[in-house]
Amino acid sequence: MRSALDRFNETVARYRNRGVLLDANLLVLYVVGSHDARLIQATKATRSFERRDFEFIARLVAYAGRLVTTPHLLTEVNGLSNTGVPRRLRRDYLTTFRKQIGSMVEVHTEAAAIAEDEVFLRLGLTDAAVLSLGGDPPLVVSTDLDLCVALDSRRLAVVNYNHVRFLF
């Protein structure tokens, strides 16, 4: 019987060429940790994570080769950052965030089209945007159980980070 770690590694390898999409919680962790890992415990939006969570996510993004996102996710990350990063560090943090945005693959679907999906009424715009990714969608890594269930029900590749975070 394959272990949870083996299944996770196989899933990541299978979707490597498609990239990885992090939910808002993990994306803000990635951006904050990339700026200064010491801020992870000091920032409201990332306090539930540890440095090792950031290091794992950073390795996952590097392995995947590309980080996929949506404008709605980026807006949510910006909002979470506004309430968490100390004002005196904001300019430097936003400089890091700007560089990160420049290296991401941004997939855009109009909000009006996203809102037509019934899932919008349950999950809201940001998560419905993730579900709207067409073509060859990336592996989604999320801490949000409702998003994970919705992705799985549509047979889209998803890993619930809460199920794998203690494997490493």
C-alpha cells in the first residue's frame, strides 16, 4: 500500500509541467516567507504556519517550475498583506510581492462569467475563479476544505495541504 507521502509525490510529479496554484492562504505564506521568513509568525495572515511550511511550499513551487494564479487570488493576497505586514516594512514587502507577481502565470476569467457558476454562491469569487480554470489546469494546493472538495468533485487535481504538511 502506498503511503500518503508516495501519493503526494506522484501527484506533484504528474502535474509538474502544468505548474502549481496555491490558494490565498498559501500564496500569502509564500510571498511573506520569500520576503522575510521571520515575518511568518509576526504576520496575522500567516501566523498559523511555521517556517517549515514556507520552506516546503517554496520547494514545491521551485519543483513545479511555474506558479499559476488568478487576479482574484492576487487581490486577496494583497488584502491579507495589508492587515498583516507592519507598515514600516510595507514598501519593501510590496517590492518583493511585485517581483513575485512578475514571475507568476496569471490566468484571467471575467468575474461576471465566474459568478454564473453555482459554486460562486457557496465559495465566493476567489475560489470560484480557481474552479473556472480551463484548458490544462495546474495542481491546486489549498488549506480550504470546501475548495478542495469542490475541486475534487470536478475531478481537478488538488492536494489539501493540511493532509500533507506533517509528512515532511
